[in-house]
Amino acid sequence: MSWTLDQHNGAGALAQQQVDRGLSRKNTQPAHPRAVRDDGAMSAIQSAIRGERGVSHVENELNSQPECWIRAAEQAAEHTAVLPAAGERVAIVGCGTSWFMAQAAAALREQAGQGETDAFAASEFPYGRTYDRVIALTRSGTTTEVLGLLGRLKGRTRTVAITADPRTPVMEAADDVIVLDFADERSVVQTRFATTALTLLRAHLGLHTEAVVADARTALSVPLPDGLVGSVQFTFLGRGWSVGLANEAGLKMREASLAWAEAYPAMEYRHGPISITSAGTATWMLGEAPDGLAEQVRATGGLWVEGDLDPLAELVRAQRLAVAVAAARGLDPDRPRHLTRSVILTTP
């Protein structure tokens, strides 16, 4: 079975219709007593992620992101009590994709002048430091490293988890829980939950606008640049909060299409990584590029990609690229090699 870009718009329309219909229904499942819950219908979620024959779950899910972002932004005010207040010292943690979203969220919060904010892989959390609040991002709610961290912080530091599944151990492990069940995913490869969680945190900071959603819709509809899918190597660059997004774009390429993909802060690209750039490689800037960098990349013969969309919408385009490259290589993005939906270890 294969997936093509020609199927993309149809899949997106289907997913959008399903999510639009489902999000207007009420969830009859009782809320966890300490959870800050969404009331979207789980049946609608399952309908939206079921997938259409010949179209991957990843495609359906990434196409539904604009609607998920709208919902998350609308809910941000409801979660003010459990999310960090201005001036708090905060750490945001996660594993894999969630770690990269943590990097982006931490940079956004510091840039907004809200207080010192660090991002860590859950396995590398510095327990000797003191924080007012720790936010854990975990789609599955079962990741061993995240649960272990929350357990060690119990009674020491206020914790809040953002998850997609209310039937998992994270509900008891964290002090407060925000459930974004409308953004849950069937796929192993994360797309919409990660960006929806980041949108929630971005909206809490007052940094989300309708223009971001409009850019996401554009990212889903415009063709990918000519020659990009056939590249043999991909490098993603970011600045500030988009460094985390660049890291995530590289991870999507590795997970979904087994591509040689790297990511760096944009100003670091000249300090070694540009040496691999040549004809047949692609360098993609998420956000505004440093002066002169585009010209330097083009001089190597490599393809330079720099969109004018919001960096989070540029990540959506990179997600599409990962699916397109997988299709070109005859790979199934719903069955990434050596990966499972959640990493659960018997010996952490």
C-alpha cells in the first residue's frame, strides 16, 4: 500500500469534516477528579483517526491540525489555574517529539518575559535544581521516563501533565492533568497531539493568533517545493523557539521515511554542518534566516527552502514532506521501523 501527495487534500477534507462534526458533541465519560478535561466526544476522535483505505493515519491526523489548534486555543483560559503564572521558575519535559515541543515552549515562555524556563528530556532531568512547576508532555500517558520523573517529584514540586489519554497512569502520577483527547492519534508517528499541546501553551502565553491557523491551512494546501522529495539528505534549521521545531522536523523525517535528516540552530550551521551540503541535499529554515545563509547554501548546489509561514505551520509542511518521502521510498509511515506508540521499560 502506498500514499501520494495527490491524496493529501482529500484526506484533509475528510479528517476536517469528521473532527468538525465530532467536536460539537458532549463527552459522557466521567472526568478524573483532578484532571482538567476536554469534553469532546471520544467517538468522534476514533472516527477522525480511523483512516480511509489507501490513506495513512498519519496523513489524516496531520491534516486535522488546524481544527485541533483552534480547540486548544479556545480552552487555554480554562487551564490558567494549573499552568505557570508569570514569574514562576518552570521546567518542561518530555521524550522524543514531546521533548522537542518542550524546547519550543520553553523558549517561547522566556522570550515572552514570563520567567526562567528550561526544557529537558525526562531521562535527563536535573533533580538538584528547584522549580516552581514542572510540565510533562506525554501523548500516551505511559512513558516510563516521564512517569518515573513525576513519581520522584511527588510532594516536592507541583507537576502538571498534558496528555491525550485519560485512562493511563499519568492521571495519578501528576498533581494536575490536562487531557487533549480530541488530538489523540492512532499513528505511532506524532503530529497533531504535539502541535496541539504546544498551541495550548502558546495560547496561554497570549501568543496564538488566527493567523497561525490560517498559515496551517496554507501549509496543508500548497505544493511542496520542486525537487525536495528526491533529496538524499535534509537539514532543518531554527532560531529561538523554532530550534525545537527544527529538531522535530528532523525526527519526523527519520521516523516516517528513514531519511538522513539533521537539525541545528541556524547560526550553528556554518560551524561544521554545512560541510555536507551539496547538490541533492536540502536545507530548510523554519522562521527567519540569518543574513547571507541562503546564499551560502545555494552556492554549494544544495536546495534552500525558506517559507514565510508561522514556524509551527512550517513544521506541518515538514510533516507532509516526511509522508511524501516515505511514499516515494515505498514505506508505510504508519509502521515506522523499530518504533512503538509508547516506550515502556521494565528496567528504566
